[in-house]
Amino acid sequence: MARIQVVVLKKVDWIEHGGDWVRALDTQLRGMSPIRTMRARRGGRGHDLWARLEYEFEPSVTGGVSGFLVTTRQPKGVVLEIDVTDDFDDQSMDRWSALGEAMRRALPTDATPFTWEALLGIETELNAFLQPGRIGPLRALPGFRLARTDASLPFAPIRIVGTVSGGSWLYLKPKARRNARLAAAVLSVSWGLLVRMFHEVRSDEAGEFAGILEPLTPFDGIISAGEVPQVHRWEVPQWCNDAMWDAISTSSDLGNALLAYHEGLSLERDDHYSFAFPAYCAALEAVGAMFSEVPTECVSCGHIDGAGSRFMMAVRLVALPVDDVARIKKMYSKYRSGTVHGALLHGGEEGGRTLTQMGNPFIFDDDTRFYLGLALIRTHTRAVLKYLLESAASAGGEASQ
């Protein structure tokens, strides 16, 4: 049995176009012959990722072709190959070469823009988003006005509107969802409160109902302060510019750190305090990775060393009293490791304790220490992320002058 290369495809965005391309391939192959089996495998790490599709045929039906293989290895491209028997001839070669060229043409050449929107908000207090703003390329738009008929609503929502381009909304939707979540994380860092996503991202071009707020009262800039007391008015800060967004988009560590911080706030909201702590630690570890050498990976188990040093590198990006630095370092070892490696719950979750019930006020117990430590690392993680975002925005502004 021999293996023959049919065609090589390069410079393909398989994240966006891979699913559509595989479906087109599957249709082509099933039109040529019944498929005995199909198997998909993938592996690798970092920049050395690979994937493999293997189709098995009956050679007597396919002109001596027993298998069809699609192998991708970044960044080398994609190779289409066939396994052939002694019955394989030139006519069969022409047939499979034509399939290879057809699959080359099956790749999308024109990217379709999809406008999407998501709904964000702060549910714990009455708040109003008055002025439209921008978070990089995303538009932040007011949702609807607060008036007598709306006073029972816990929040005034923020519409985040963006655009992604590609061949299929199905495979672009995760990118839009990540962008919406990043916008929520950026606003959470800016305002110091959890800004939640209240519905899935949706796109009109994809046949989904994106204008979820249209049936509600249109926002016209009027807030009846006398009818709705203590309304907090939020605005997108000036540092949420394109340079800041480029920093998030080009650095997966910074983007992941923002999402981990947002996850920590979400866990605290649902009373999962112990697991919120390692989420903040993970955010700082990701930040530390931006300023450290490539970590050493164990060949046998894949464990990556140096997490503690990256954590402390991030902690020191924003000044803290010496005692607080030592305290955070100690808490990192005790609370993060205790939960992640020992399944320990430090926050009283098993007893339903909340942040306002911190044990006996005359005894400085472990629960009290944990809650104070949780507040410290949450506050400091926010300070570190805000520093990085503002620095990126400022550096971008200086470069454009």
C-alpha cells in the first residue's frame, strides 16, 4: 500500500473556516463512495498544533483508494493524501486530484460581516448608562430610560454592539462571545463592580433576533431622579480606546487574565468564595506570564513550573505595603493550593455563610482571615489589570502622535 499526496492547502484560518470546509469535504466524499469509518484526532501544544481526519473506503468502489487523510500542522498548512492499493490507476488519480482542487476552491474567499449585540448590566443596584461610548471597536449604547414604569428593574442595561467577519456565524459566534465577555470584564475593572452578560450574543445577519431591547422603552436621556432615587450614572472611561483593545486582542495572557478576574467576580456573586480566590490568582499568574521567560514544562507530566514566581511578579506591578505583599504571598500558598489541590472550602460555603457573617467578631478566626484576604486579592487584581489597560491605552495614544 502506498500513500500519495493530492494537494496542499496553506494560509487557512481553520478556526473560522474549518467546520464549513470539513462539511463540504464530507459531502464530496460521500458522493464518491460509501464511507466505512471516519476518525478525527488532534494534539500538540502552543504553536505546534496538529489535527488529522481519516476516512476509510472500500477500494473496489473507489478505484483502489482505501483511505483519505487530511492532516493539518500549524503553521505548515494542510495536506490531503490518499492510501492506494495495487488497483489504483491514472484515471483514479485524476478523479482524486480533482477532488483536491475542488476542496481548495471550497475555502471561502469573501468574508461576510456579522453585526452582533449583547446585553450587559449591573444587577445589584439601580444604574444608568447615559452616554454612548466605545470599548475599542465595540459600541456601548444605552438600553432604555428609567422612569416610573421601569423603577422595578434592578438595572438599566448596556448594549454592546460589534462586528465579526468570516465565512460562518456558527464559528464566529465564540469570537463575538469572547469579545462581549471581555467588554464586560473591562467595565468591571473600570467600575469595580461585576458587569454581567444577560443574554447570549445574537446577530441579525445570522437570522437571530439581535434587537432584544427594541420592544422596550427607547432610551431618550431622561431619568426621573425623583421617582428613582440613588441612580448611579456610569460612563465608559477614555482609556477604553483602540490601543487598549489591541493589547487585549494581541496578548492572550492579558485577555485571559481579564476573563479570569471576571470569573472570580461571578463566583463571588454566587457565594463560591473559595474558588473565586484561585480565579484571581490565575488572573495574576497570566499577567506575570507577560513579563517572564517561557515556562519550563516537564516532559513526563506536562506540569509547568514557575507559577508562584509569575504570580508575585504580577503582584509587584502595582505598589503595595510590604506587609500586604508578604500576606498575599502567604495566602497564595495557603488558600489557592488548599482549594485547588486539597478541595478545601475556606469561605464557609458548606454552612451558607455570607460575607456579612464573618464569625465571632471577638475572635479573629480562619474564616475572617480568608474573607479579608479575598477582598485584598480582589482589589489588588483589579488594580493590576487597570494599570495594564491604562498603560496600553496611553502607550497607543503616544505612538499615534
